[in-house]
Amino acid sequence: MRISVSTPEELGKAIKDNEDEIEILGDIKAEVRKIITLPKAHWVVAVGAISTTVFSVLTTGDIGISRSPVTIRGTAFSLAPMVGILLLGEGSFLSAVSMAIAGGGVDALSNLRNRYEFLERSGKAMLIMKTGFRKKNPGKDDALWTTIAYIKSKWAGLFQDM
């Protein structure tokens, strides 16, 4: 099912819900593109900065920086947002933090990078879940339980003759 999102919070929730197709509306498509295309080495550092900032926001309610480039508020996590902003840019970093909070953690961003393909054609942006990660119909995927039941019945049969 296709879902449309226009804010980082909506996108975080859609990723958390494992939506197959997500249409991105508005200005966040450039921010999502930056998050997805960031090189892996930079991403490792950015994830640390994002997770530290998310922790800071959830515990203190403050991101740790102000708009002034000279003034830094007195939190223990002041350096992390600066590193994240240097790597991603301010808009993408703040969107990533919002997505992580709405998506239940930094795993939502990892899922965004690993499970989705970003497609942009004629001004429309879409996130399509890669084939290996698509969710099955709930209740219809009984193959594993059927296999376990079969193995269990064979094991039980081995011990009945004793």
C-alpha cells in the first residue's frame, strides 16, 4: 500500500510501520536523499551524532545548540549536533533526529538506508522497499511453523518405538 508523507515525523512512523511504498511530498526529499547517499564512513559518524542528539532531546528536551554559531548551551551533548550538522547539513540533520524520534530510534534511519530504494522521477520522490525486506501477508506465512511441526512429529515418531 502506498502512503504519502510530508514531514520527517510521518516518514519515521511509515518506516517504523514497514510500509512498502512511501511517497515523499514537500521539501524533505532533498533531506532524505542526503541521508541515503551519505558515504558509509560518514554515516557511521553521523549515526553516533544523531543517536547522541536523540538521547539528549529525550532526556533534557534540548538539542544542545542554539541558532547562534558562537553560543553553545550547557549540555553534555553539545558537540554531537555540530558534528551531525557538519556531515549532513542542518536541515537533513534535524530531519534525521525527528525521524529517529518518531521511528522509535536510530534503527529507523538504518532501515531507511538499507531497506528502501530512493527513486526520483519528474519531481516525484518515492521510497520503495527492496524485495527481500517486503512484509508477507500476516497469517499466510505458515511455512516456518509447518516445517517446525513436521520436524517435531518426526522426532516424536523416533521416540515412540523405544
